[in-house]
Amino acid sequence: MKKTLYSGAATLALVAGAAQAQDLTIAGPWIGADQEMVEQVLAVFEEQSGLDVAYVGSDSFEQQIVIDAEAGSAPNIAVFPQPGLAADMARRGFLTPLSEGTDAWLKENYAAGESWTALGTYTGKDGADHLYAFPYKIDVKSLVWYVPENFEDAGYEIPETMEELKALTEQIVADGETPWCIGLGSGAATGWPATDWVEDLMLRVQPPEVYDGWVTNEVKFDDPRVVEAIEEFGWFARNDDFVSGGSGAVASTDFRDSPKGLFASPPQCYMHHMASFIPAFFPEDTMLGEDADFFYFPAYESKDLGQPVLGAGTLWAITNDSPEAHQFMEFLKTTDAHEAWMKQKGFLTPYKAVDTSVFSDPTLKKMNDILLGATTFRFDASDLMPGGVGAGSFWTGMVDYAGGEPAADIAKSIQDSWDALK
């Protein structure tokens, strides 16, 4: 593979020129170490196909891919971290539908397969729905972090249902301890951790169809079903006995600092709900699986909604049609394509046929088992909503809710902000 050492917005335009020398051009969001890992995967494809591949990474991918598509100089394949952007480009005619049968393949071979075909299916310029995007490299958010030694010392067991998680929360309080550490602080993005809570809980109190309608605003933000999910978050976050520092500290505590209570002596909390990246903010030299571990944020047994998983990930789509582009998309259906990145780090897959023993990290294998056990997968809702809501009024509304404002009032104000965008 021809190594590309460039990064930044301007480099994606180089892909078009590279097409004269390369059989296949790919652009995506990964630079640095992540770029080196994806290039290891592309090297497997090169060896198997005999084709020459050029990858260009950019930290301004989302802006540049639109510019290049409008200029007619898009790469053959683009890697989208945001489904909304891919859907918009499909609507404008900048994406090519994937080969016939790919949707059936995903439904059969990916855990929660229907969820994945829905995630990559958009309305094209022709007004019809097609599968445009192939999900590959997934992140999981439905996790609760804890310190095994603390659980062992206290005699606590891992809850397998939401009913058990709530009972454990109350038991920890009865024992004179504090169950949760929660922090919403994140500078200009303060409030976003609460959106993950609400999204996870929405999938646990309502069918996935309600979640889908909520994302598109067909189900209004002030719908009682949405208010219920917000109040579910409040059950955990607005009880002074349940949260380290009391409920008043939730909004002001930085999310990067919030898990530190797990490691205090004595513990300031026993559980922390956060996505897979949070160990980066654990104390130095923390051994995952020993000093800290996680379990699946469980579903209600009584509601019979299966095992929903909230997460994110990337979607691969054809932005400059060619036989080689379709050949590469077929490669993504092979276990080789997935296991080549599993052997490295930072990669999860819902592909049921992979050999999970090749994971380089047992923590990743355990996260992947959660993904493989999912009956429903849904992408982070705030990322799918308009920016003014998902990265605006939803964030600030959750801060106000954590501060004591009624859920119904918060939901109405968020809906008002959405209406103002229309």
C-alpha cells in the first residue's frame, strides 16, 4: 500500500489525483495511529485482490467529503462517522447503492441484523430507499463500570436486569454507601453524558420504533414516552443518596473526573455509566479486568424488550462508483476484514462468524460479546438529531433537569427549539 502521511482538510482532494495511480481510493476520519490500523486492514485486501489502495485520513473529513463530492472529485469509498451526513449525501445523489443482497447478508450475519440494515438505508435522489452504507467498526455505550474488589468486599453481585440494578442501587444506600458517580461537565459540551443515559433508558422503557420516531421528531420530544425516559435518568441522578456529592454535584462535575470516585479509599461510589472510552480517564496503571471492569447496562425483565445496545461507529459507502469499490465492499463481508482489526485495538464488530479469540485485549472481547448478544442496536440519538438539538438544547436541557427542573418542562423547551429549526 502506498503510505499517506498527510492529514487535514486539504488532503482529501489528493485522493482524486491518486486515482490515476491507485485502483481504489478511500477517505475517512482516521489519522495517526488509527490510520495505521486501518491501513493494516487495507493491506489484507490488497494482498487478496491484487489491487492497489490509497487511504487518506482527515480530521475535517465531514466537511471535506461534501466539498469533494460537489466538485466531482470524491474518493471511491468514504467512511462516515455520522449516519446523518451519509443520509444527506444519499439524498443528494452522491452515494451509490450497495450490491443487491447486501441487506440480506447483514440481516443474517450481524447480531441484531435488522438494526444494521436500517442504519445504512436511506432515501436516494430517486426518492426510493436503498442500502447505501456498510457498518464496520462499532463502539458500545451501554456499559456500567465498577471496581471488582469493591463489589467483592461488599458482597455485591453483577445485576442482570434493570430491576436488579435498581435494587442494588438501593441496597448500597441501605449499607450506608453511595452507588453512583455521575458527571455532566464537558466545557462547551456540558450535558452530553446525560443524553447517553436518556438514550440507553429510552431503549429500555420503549420499543425501538419509539426511539426511531424520537430521533426524527415524529415522536415529539415532549411526548410522555420521552418524558418517561428522562425521568428514568432522574431516578438515578436526582436522588442525593444515590450520587456521589449529591444530585447538586451532577451538572458541575466534569465527566472526566467523575469515575475517580470508584478508585477512592473508601469508595465514593460503586458504579459509573459511561461508554467504552472512559478508561482513558482512570488512574494511571489501572488494569482493566482486574482493577476496573464493566457490565452490560441491563434491560428490564418485565418489559420484554430484549437486550438493546446503544453505540456508535462508522459506515462505509461508495462515493465514486467503480467495480473495485464493490469488490472492496464484498471484502467487508469476510471474517478476514474484521479479524485484521480485531488483532489490533479499538475495534468491535457485530459479525457473528468472527473468531473472538483473536482479540488482542480481553476487555475488547468482553465488549464485543455484549455487541454480539444485542437484539437491538441503535446509534447515539443526539448524533442523529439536528445539531441545534442533539448538540444544543438536549445538552443544556439535561443540565437544567439535573438541576431540578421538571422533566415535562425540559422536554417542551427542547421540542420548542426543534420546532424553531423547521
